[in-house]
Amino acid sequence: MDSEPSLFDLPAPAPWGEPQLQALATLRTAPLTLMAPDWAEALAPEEKTLQRLGAMLATEYDAGTRFLPHPTQVLRALGTPMSQVKVLIVGQDPYPTPGHSVGLAFSVDKKTRPLPRSLNNIYKELTTDLGIAPAPHGDLGTWASQGVLLLNRVLTVAPGEAGSHRRRGWEEVTDAVIAALVARNKPLVSVLWGKDAQRLTPMLEGTAVIESAHPSPLSASRGFFGSKPFSRVNELLVKQGAAPIDWALPMN
């Protein structure tokens, strides 16, 4: 899974500033404005679900409970226009350690140290697969800018409580995201790591899918290492007439 529980006592949450509070209000009233216009059009049928989720988050905040990532980043993955997406990588839910989750599955802020263990294993496989040296940081934004949708199935989580926002409605939204990608009939390669992600296989029928074990330390040695997902993605993209992804990340 994407999320990894914190192994230490959580610090007291820092007060949120105006950008976070404004984004929280927008999540509750006009969530479609927080994503690229073509995503907003595709997800218009899910607007009420998104508003309900925004209201849930606002209620928790009013009760003194925080959630991750910050409101400005909850819908960050959908900031890249749907028309540009050609690779889908599915995570479970955000990292529950404060400061780690940034709204892109498996990615963390550039300043985050140490890197999450799953991300370290992704970097190891990237080196084995393509000979690319791992970046010293965990910011995967460069992948997103090339059309890699780093999508968690659930887009928020309570600090320190992995899986705490599952089955509250996010799955309906992300199902709609995946259905919209498939319906475009454009180049698409989906990467499903682990059994949870692989439950989406029926939704992706007729498109290119790569499956393997999850990069978590609990499962990486049981089929993730050696699966060569990055070179396989590029081969499948080229077969579909799309440009390959440059998987190398900036070193600073």
C-alpha cells in the first residue's frame, strides 16, 4: 500500500493559514474548481460526493482533527489535465506521517528524510530496470508533469492512522477518474502494485495493464523487484504511438 504508519509520537498539528482554510472551504462548496477543467467536466456527476467529502473534512477540522495532505493538495493529482495523462500508477491512501503526503501517490516533499520504504524500493527497481540513479529526494512531480497520474484510491487520511478515510466516498470518485481515462480511448498504461490496486483490473479492460507485487518492504521481494515496470510502461506507450516517460528525476 502507499501509506506507511508513523513509528513515533505525532507532533501537535501546526495551525493552518489562509490558503489551507480557503482550500478547505472550496472543497466543501466548489471542489471541481480545484482540478483541471477537463477533469472537472468528467467528474461533474461526482460533485455532490466531493462536496460531502469536503463537508466531512471541514467537520473534522472544526472538531480539532487534522487530515493529510493539506487541503491545497487533496486534489493535486487532478491538476494535470486528463488529456495529458498516459500512465496511471495507483496507490492506496496518503502517507499518514505529517509532512509526508503531498497529494501524489508514493511522492513526498523534497525535504522529507528519510524516504518512505516503499519509495526507496521503487527507486531500487528503477535503478535495476533502467540504470537510473535514485534521486536524493522523493518528489515525483516530474513524473506527474509528463502525464503520469499518481492516484491514490483514497485521497485523505487522519495523521498516524493509515486507512482511516477508506469507505467514506473517495473510492467512488477515483473509480470515476479511472472510468474517464478508459473512456477517452487514448494511449494509457496502468501500473497496479499489490492486490488492492489489482482489484481495478476489470475496470481497465481493453487497456494496457502492468501488475506485480507492491513495493512495500513486506512484499517487494515477492514479485516487485525484477518486474521492470518502467521499461515495460515505455514499451507499451511506444506501441500505442505515445512518447515514453523520462523516469529520471532531478538530483536537486
